[in-house]
Amino acid sequence: MRVSSISLRDFRNYAEADITVEDGCVVLVGSNGQGKTNLVEALNFLSTLGSHRTSVESAMIRSGQNAAIIRVHLAHQDRQILLEAQLNRDGANKAQFNRGAAKLRDFPRYIATVLFAPEDLMLIRGDPANRRKFLDDLIVARVPRLYSVLSDYDRALKQRNTLLKTARLAAGGIDKLTTLDIWDDRLVTLGSEIMVERQRLIRDLSTPVMMAYRSIAGDSHSPQLMMKESISVVGPDGHRDDERAGHSDSAAGNSAIHSVAATARAFSRVLAAERSAEVDRGVTLFGPHRDDVEFSLNGLPTKGYASHGETWSYALSLRLGAARLLREESVLGDPILILDDVFAELDTSRRERLATAVSDFEQVFITAAVRHDVPESLLQQVFSVDRGTIARTQE
Ligand SMILES: Nc1ncnc2c1ncn2[C@@H]1O[C@H](COP(=O)(O)OP(=O)(O)OP(=O)(O)O)[C@@H](O)[C@H]1O
Ligand SMILES: [Mg+2]
């Protein structure tokens, strides 16, 4: 799949921008703060339905305006698709598919992107929320239906936390606890599906990430990915749940994936056993919102151990591995790769290796403040970005 045109209206610092692009590498060059990241953020929004740098959606609407529009033509073999998203400051966002009314949450069925950015170092060094977002963006790209499951889980979690807090404070808390059962069921149904999808992802991602690491770092180190789940460590009697024993601490790549039903049973048992602890704390302590994935290199966790260069190689490998996994299994073909400001951070050998690794993807968007930082072989279509205007330069 590839983008053939992008139009923006009142998106970030763009009042109006229209570009036509071909397959291969599209390089956006401009000084700091001109709108390079803004443009690729718009593209990435259509596939992830969020921003990679803010959770405040209205930040994407140009200041002083009420709505932003992102319109993208996609070419998928002979098929042309037009996606349009309208972000509204007040009221719900709107979407169109081939000019007919559509649901934004269906867009991941039509467009997949993989974005690399300097912030990816946080995948290794940052808190678990960074890694959960990495996993969740990918499970949505693999199974678009999961977008609704994740948002419904989020809502159920908020409701349940509110109830737990009031149950703790209210004298007649018991009534609330009956209502809590209903939310437990909802949390378990949705949460188990998320957990199983994440396990399946980690299993399938392990090999592509290992191959990517070797091609980017140029050595034979072995990265390993392992799910760390909150529900597997506590069983009915305070010990490990037998049904899930050996799961959380063994490499997910080598262990069987539990069924949604088995995961749901284990999740339910934990919630029942730990209810008083949760009421005391007034917050949901178990579930996919508490899970993490551990990245390790040669048997040592990357967090706290990996060198700066290794951390970079690992972060790039996670993205590249993800891109290769999507390429292998998606009906959409290659995901669109976005390399936002990545080359400036890399030494020459990593730059060249990354350039080689991405060069066989159908389309790659690259942003750079300094044109010279981008390997020569990738300078195919170059656009200059200047204060919210974008124009193709003569190569
Ligand atoms: N909602 C908005 N309305 C108007 N301007 C905005 C909005 N959001 C961001 N901007 C402006 O967009 C600019 C940042 O653009 P962007 O992040 O794309 O820069 P960039 O070209 O990627 O720069 P760098 O090389 O530093 O990464 C800033 O000047 C910021 O003030
Ligand atoms: Mg930028």
C-alpha cells in the first residue's frame, strides 16, 4: 500500500497543504519547527487513530480553528482509496471513506503505518505505558477490531475504578460491590482478549525483531521479548495460578498461547481473590493495563543494562521487526514506514544499515532538519517544509 496524495486543512501549523507523492522514499527537509513532524503525524493518525506525541487531540487542530481535516489518497495495487478524517474541537470526529460516511475506527483496515522516532528510546528506557502503546498499536494493525476492544476496556476500567473508590468511601459499599461484579465481567471479557492478542504478537514478533537487530546492529546479539503479566503471578491461594504457570516468566516465543477462555478464567479468579485489596486501594490492580513486556539482550534486561548504541539498535529493531511482521501477514501489503528525525541520531554505519533495511518497503516517509543526514540512496523525492508550506524541490 502507498500514499499518493496528502491534503491537510487547519492541521497543526498547516492552514492548507497538498502534496502528491510516488512510491519509494519521500524526504521532508526543513529547519526545526516548520511542520515536518506535523505532516507525518497526520498520516500516522489515520492508522493509529491517535497522535504519537500527544493524547490531547485538539492540539492537532490549528490554533484558532474549530476543525482539522486530513485527506489521504491510497493506492493498493489497482485499487484507489480516499480516507478523510475531520477532527472537531467540539463534538465527535468525523470520517469518510471514498466520500461516503464511515467510522474512524475502521481506518486501520485500510492503512497501516510504522513510525520510528527518537522517542522510541522510551520503549526501552521509559515506563511500561510506552511499551503497552507499542503493543496495542500493533495489535490494532493486525486485528483492527481490537481498537474497539481496547477503548471499551479503557472505559470499563475507568468505571470500575470509580466504583472501587466509592465502595471504599461509602458506608453502604456492599451495594456497589454487586455492581462491581458486572464491571468485573466486562473487564475480564475485554481484558482477556487483549492479553491473548498481545501474547500472540510477542510470539510472532520475536523472530522478526531478532533478524532486524542483527541487520541494524551488525552483530549476532540475541534480543528476546517476554510478556510480564499482572494476573499470572497471583493465583487462587496467593500462589502462581497453575493454569498459567510458567507462562509469564518463560519467553513468550516458546510458550503456548492460552485461549481467551482460559485467560478469562484466570483473570476472574484473580479479581475475586483480590477484591478486598482492590477496594482498599480504590483502583484496579490486575489486567492488561498493568502488564508490561520485557526486552532483553543476551539474557540481560535492556532497561538499566543496554548501552546507548544498543538501546538505539533495539528500538529501531522493534519498529523494523513490526514492519516486517505486518508486511508478511497483512492484506494491505507493506505498511507505510515513517522515519521521523531518526537519521540525525545515528552514527554513519547505523544510518547505512537502516537505509538498506527500509529500502525495499513500498513507501517510506523521512523527515530531517539537515538533508545531509539522510543517506544519499534515500533522497528520491525531496520536499522542503517551511512555516507550514510544503513544496517539492528540484533533485
Ligand atoms: N495546533 C497548532 N496550531 C498551530 N501551530 C501548531 C499547532 N501545533 C503545533 N504547531 C506548531 O508547529 C510547529 C512544530 O512543527 P513540527 O513539530 O512539525 O516541527 P518539525 O519541522 O518537525 O521540527 P523539528 O525539526 O524541530 O522536529 C511549532 O512551531 C508549533 O508551534
Ligand atoms: Mg520534528
